Amino acid sequence: MIDDLCDNKQFIERFVRGSDGAEIASTSPFLGQASPKEMYEADVRTVQVCSGPDKGGVLSSTKAFLSCANQHHPCSRGNTLLSGVFPAAKDDRAALSALADVYVPDLDALRMGGLEVAGERRAVLFILTGDYHFTKAWCCHVGASRKMPCQRCTAMRRVTKTNGEQVAIYGDMQAGSRAGGKPRTIEHFKKMAAAYVEGGKDTLSTPLKLEENFSIENRPLIIIDAQHIAPVPLHLTLGITVYLMRLGIEEVSFCHGKASAAKYADNLANTLRQSVGVAPTLYFSGAFEGRQCQRIGERLYLMFDLLSAYVSDKVRGDYSEACATRRRIIPILTRVNDVSSAEMAAFRRDAASFVDNLKAAFERTSVTSKLHTLCCHAADFLEAFGSLGRYSEQGLESWHG
């Protein structure tokens, strides 16, 4: 793929950015894994390789793919390589370990050995993509229901009667943009790999405490810097769009009862069909994606107009602000080309404001892992790599078709 891109003069430099947003344009070798900050300080030009597994399709199987971000339209299925198809009756630990035994050694060889670009050996920057379920399983994080559900930081799921001191130290996801989680490090992933070399937490004579394992309870299948886990821009677009609509229905149900909520939901469906132009399609069928979500985002004011007749002035105000910021977020979230420094700063403000306003409008709702990723981590990735849409899991998902 790299040779073909070079031969056809289609290879595009993708630079890691510094804290001032400036790109790097020199050629120091830096093989192996490093953080964006280290690569920035070392003045590195890299080959950015995206890869990850995902389960799906009519005949369910787990597909692994490779793509190169150093090209136009890197998330198009035609510009990705299907590197493996594995049986997927279950996606439990045993199945994933068997997949990793085949898949991970080649990835490690690739990112440690580098690649030649026009006769020059370059470092490979490996970026893990895929939905939350698979990326957390790949790192052996126990998931969204546990005490520290985020793959990128230590923020705890919520405050309880017994964990106040821990939340004060490690952060609170329900605080929205002020969650305050500490970043996970590649050193911690290595430490967990060494601790679980014989098996999961049940094999240890003295189980690790939460303060030691950060909700990683088995040997990570791949060692990767948390900064190199893409923040699932496709699923942030799809999932949060559905979440916004569901929140409105739940609020009407809580305030006015199920009959009013059913009427509101029916009116919402008609508005989406007639005024927005979205076909009624099941979420997981593969059609409710891409432009349809963007079309809904551009016309969120129609959803606001519907909901405003049912809710209080305070909810109307907060929800209106959330809809306005969501409309500005989606074009940046899905853009493949580089984003300007001014747009990055605006995205950081808007992502935080969106989640905080949603939380203010719907006090009974929870900040989910997707919302936490959007308001606390997506902007960091954007500032380091210059784009979110370029590292979308769209290419991987499209192979399920």
C-alpha cells in the first residue's frame, strides 16, 4: 500500500502536533511506540497505521483491518486492507486471546521495525481503532459497568456512599467536562501485563486493588499508549445522535407519563422522516450512519421545537444550547482533512459545553463512556493528530457489509 501511494504521488505527510498546534516536518528516526509529545519533541515524520478488530456481519465474524492515514480518504473501505477474518461465535477472553496470538506479533513487528517510504525507513505510529467494546477488551479493561470505565483515564463511574475519597483522587465521570481523571500510561499497561502473565485477577494470591489495576483485570492483549486509542468518531456520531433523541422521550415520559411520551416519539419519528429526510432504519442495519446523522445534526432545532412544548424553561435553555453546540461539533468530528488551531480550540469548548448542558438539562441522566470520551478526550486526540474523522472506524465497520 505504501509503495503504491508513493509511486502514484499520493502519500500525504501526517504530522504529530505540538502544544502550540504547529506541525513537524523533519525526519529523525524513532522506531517503536512513543507518545505524541515525545514524537513532537523528536521531530518525527511517521507512517500512521490504523488497525483494530470488530465483530459483526450477517454471518458474524471478527474482522481485522489495516489502513494508512497518510492518504486521502483513509477510512474508505477501498483504501483499507482486510488482514484477517476470524470465527466469532463468542467474543470472550479465550476467543480474543486466540485472535491476538495470530494478529498481535505482526503488529508489534510492524511498529517496532518501521516501514520504508521512498527508500527511507520511518517509524510506524500505530493507532488502535474500533468500537468501545473491542478496544477495551483488547486492553483487557473490564468495561463500562465497572468502577473506572474509561480506557484513557482513571475517572470513576460515579460517586457512591463509600468511594468519596477515591473519586476525589481519581476523578468523577458524572462531573462532565470537569471529570478530572488522571491519564492512563503505557507504563501501567506494561505493569498489568507483567502482573497477569499467568492469568487474570483470580490467579493472583493477593488480588490487586482498584488503586493498582485501574479496572484492568487481565493481561492486556496489546501494549499501547492510551493516547493512541482513537476516540471512535463514528460511534460518537451515531450513538450520541440516538442518545439525544432517547433523552427527549425519557424526559417527556418522566414529566407527563407514557402516553405523552408515545405521542412525542411518534411526532419525532414523523419529523425525522418528513422534515429531516431520514429513512426509518434500524440502528444496527448499517444504513443509519454517515450523512443521515449529519443531516439530523444540522436540523436539531426541529427536535428542540418539538420538545420545548413539554419541558420547563430551564430544560429548554440548556437543551437549546446543547443542540447548538452539537451542530458545530459534528462537522469537526467527521472531517478527514486537517482542522485549524482555531477550530480545535472551538471544538474543545463546544464538546465540554455540549455534555455539561445535557447534564444540566436532564439531571437524571448519566454521563456515558461516549459522552465522557467526547468532552474529556476527543479534543486531546484532535490537537495531537490534527483530525478525528481520519481515524474513524468507518472502514472497519464497512467490511461487515
